[in-house]
Amino acid sequence: MYGLIGKIVCTSGQRDTLAAILAHGTVDMPGCLSYIIANDAQDTDALWVTEVWNNPESHRASLALPAVQAAIARGRPLIAGFGERFETHPVAGTGFPAQAAPAQDA
């Protein structure tokens, strides 16, 4: 499993527009188990994107998908910069695929 959590800083007043572009452009991405776009609670011009993928290769491959490429092209002018970015290795949680969860000790 492969995870990413990243902060996107939007140009002033464009957060909702960018969120809509990202939501539309990331609907069908093979290997993506979760792609969550969230408003930052403190910064009205920031979004957080939390992603869970089968593996890093699926994430890399998604960047070449036509819908993702179109979302990147449309969204780029609305991005002022990027904040923190974290790579993770998801292991469990609500909505986590049961077949991917680590074995339980009996």
C-alpha cells in the first residue's frame, strides 16, 4: 500500500474551484483506493489531498491518464504553491480494504 498526504495552497478565492477540478479529474484511477480532497480548517486558500493506492506504480501511472492530465492543466493556474507532503504506508482503518489489512495475531 502507498499513501500520500499533501497540502495545496490555492490562489486567493480559488479553493472551491480547484477542489471541483480535482474531484472531477480523479474519478476513475486504476489502483486508487481513496482520494479525499479536504478544505483546510484554518487557511481558506488551502486544500489537503489524502490518497491511498495499491502501490507507488499505480500512483505514477495515474499521472498519465487523460482526465488527470486535463485536471492538472486546468488546475495549475489556481495553485499558488504546495505545503507539506508526506508519503505513508497505510495499514488499517475505516474503509481500508479487508484483503489488504495485516494479519491478526490469534
